[in-house]
Amino acid sequence: MGEPPRAFTPFGRQVFFVPGTDNAMQTQPLNAVRQQDARGHGRKRFREECLGASWQQLDDGVCATGVAVRTGPSFDRRHAKGHRTAGFTLIEVMITVAIVAILAALALPSYRDYVLRGQLVDGTNGLAAMRADMERYYQDNRTYDKVNGFVPPCVSTAGRTNIVGTFQLSCAPISTDKSTTYTLQAVGSGPTAGFTFTVDQLGVQGTTITGVSGWSGCDKAWVTKRGMLCPT
């Protein structure tokens, strides 16, 4: 295998090989060599062909194929400047994290409201369907209350649980005549806890909201959106 190759620059002049001339060994000031480097000549370190060069050729600064052995601090610095390692600085990473945090802080509440509005619709749709069933029951029995073996739609049975999504549907207690009046209610649970929707035989809607920040109830409409105003 032999010893590894060596190179030197005697007296501030770099040795290089010029093929096709009588004097195979010529010298040139280092400044001229650097100018050649700037024009893109001789930027390669040490070619593999030079691994088989003799000690005399290496001592002379030339390898077997005529490629000058050129190494040293000046070349290493120039080579390092042209090949920077790709990556991100700490400041860039911190700025990116801050931007993502701001976007998340703005988008997350809106997304939660969007999901909640979709769940609240289960309660209002369930009340609308139950009210239609109550009116059909009244048309058949001339009363909203229980008649003989017939059970009104607002009463849960083995075949009807009156649960829609996260809402439990039922008849709210009333003090007036049950045969001609009723109030249906949908009470939320889980993600819709604190929401209660109501509707009576006249179609008057109402919303009671407790413990939910940013939401307000209404006794004249179903509130299904944050900040929704109650009709006057």
C-alpha cells in the first residue's frame, strides 16, 4: 500500500505539471494559481489516479498522470466556502414555531365552533321531527296526552329511545292541560352539555344555555351559532 501522498509549496510557489513541454516541472506564484482557481481551473483536491504515484513524483508535487498535488489550508478554506452545509438556524426554527402557534390559536376556536354547530343541529332536527309526530298523533286521537293503549311520541318506549346524536328528547313538564298543549325539549350531553332546546304546540322555539362561554340563550329561537342575536 505504501505511505499516503504528500505535497508541498516551496518558497511561496506552487509546483504543477504542464504536459507536452520539455520541462515537465514548472512553477508559478501562488497568486496566479489562486486566479486560476477563481476561473474554475483545478478545483479538485487529489484524484484517485495519484494514489499510484511514486515518491519522487509526490515529492516533486506531481502525480503519475500529470495532475498537480494541491492541498493546504488556503484550498480547504475556499472549498469549504463553496460547499456550505444545508440546514436551518435556531432563529428560523423559532420564527416558524411562532407562526404555527399563532395560526393554531386563531384556527382552533373556529374549528371547535364549526364542529359544535354540527352537533347542535341534531337536537333541533330531532325536535322538529318529534313535533311533526305529535301533530299526527293529535290528528288521530284529538289529544296530545296518552289515550288508552296509545302512547304519544314524546314518551320513550322499548322501540323508541328518543335519543338523537348527543341529545335526549322528551316532553317537558307542563302545568296546563296535556291534551291540548305540550312542550318538547332536547337536552344535550357530552360536547353539547349545557344546551337545551324547546318547542311547544304553537311552534315557539327556545334555547337555554348554561356554562358555555361566549354563548347566550334565547326564548324565541334556537341558538346554533356563537354570537347569534335573539329576535325581538
